[in-house]
Amino acid sequence: MATRSALINVMVRAADRAARGLRRDFGEVEQLQVSLKGPGNFVSAADHRAEKVLRQELHHGRPDYGFLMEESGASPGHDAQHRWIVDPLDGTTNFLHGLPHFCISIGLERAGEIVAGVVFDPIKDELFWAEKGVGAYLNDRRLRVSSRRQLSQALIATGTPYDREAGRQHYLRQLDAMMDAVADVRSMGAAALDLAYVAAGRFDGYWEYGLSPWDFAAGMLLVREAGGYVSDPGSGGDPLPSGNVLAANDHLHASLRNMLLQAG
């Protein structure tokens, strides 16, 4: 059985307490007050309630750490080396439509590097967690990315562009190329869970452009600690600065990157 560190326990406790409110709100989804942030990107009262709980719990566990949160933005802490990167409700559109596929995502950045991550699906009660050098886990089971070597057998996840006007044609070219090469493509609407599923071997790869750090910080570490590769598909480097993400196992990553570059 995997032994969680004190740091991971702080993150899990925060996610569990925030999840209680999300489960309640999900059961009353039609009663939520919803405001529109942009096309296909909604924010609800549930986001704000969950973020408040997460901030309180994480601050209680590590009072000197800073925050980067989806709804309230960045706030520095006394410890300039550490900050929490938090999405209180990844998959908000799914949530608001009564689709039970969403999660809480918490990453910890230390001196610019993601060193711990938790992705919690409160409906399926699946806790994905990872710590640098320790591995990635689903509840207490060690995770490994898939071992598939052939693109024709691969199931690939993606996300549609947030900026529909600017990114549509670029994305459609890549999607067309991907559908010709792989077994199938899925768009599930929750980037953190897509990456967690890559870490668990449920998806063989995932790509998306224009994400924010809270969308993928924790999921990126899950994939890496499960033996996979995560990069910016354009530069091949760290995806955190750009928000452009390609994740896959070591057999497929290069082929997927080449395909995206050629189609783009």
C-alpha cells in the first residue's frame, strides 16, 4: 500500500472537504446561479464555494505558501519558493449540465517546478495523486501509462479550443489528421481528468492548446510520475509557459508530436 507524505495528506484533505460541497451542489445543479465568462466556459457559485474551502484548508496546512487559483488569481505567500496551483472545479460545463465528469485539481509548484499533484473525481470517488520521485497512484494503486506502440491502436483525448474563433481551423486540421491515424478520439471536457486517465493507461495520449496552469499542473505530474512524457507540442519543452500540452507514453509521444506539427 502506498504511503502518502504529510504534504499529500494536506492536499487530499483539502480536496475531500471541497468535494463535499460539490457533491451537494451537483445534486441541485438546476438551482445554481450561473454567470457567463466566455463561450463554453462557465463559472458557477459552486466554483467559488469550492475554491474558498480549498484556500482555507491549504492555507491551514501550509500557511506560508502562495496561491494561483482559477477564480481569485495569484496571491504571493511568505514562502516565495512554493505556491499552490488550484482549479476548484475542472469540467464546469459538464457539472452545470448534470454530466458526472469533473474534478478538483491541486498542484504544488516549488521554485518553478511541479512537485506534487492531486486530481480528485468526487462522483466516482477516484483520487489520483503523485509526488515527484515517488510515483503516481489511483487511490492506493500504482499507475503506469499504457504500453501501446501503434498509433492505429491508440485512444487519444483532446479538448476543443477556448478561443473558438482564433483556434478553430488550426484545431480542425490537427483533429482531422489525428482521426486518420488513431483508433479514436475523445473530448471529455476536463483537462485534469484527461491527463489523469493518460497516467492510468485509460487514454494513450492527450493534446490541447491554450490551457491555464491550473488546468494541467497536477495532471502533468501524474503522467510524468506514471512513466509518460508531457511537453509543449510546438517547442518540445515545458508546457507551463505556453499552456499547450501533449502527453503520451514514450512509444507514441514523438509520433503524435510530429503529426500535430505537420497538420498545424
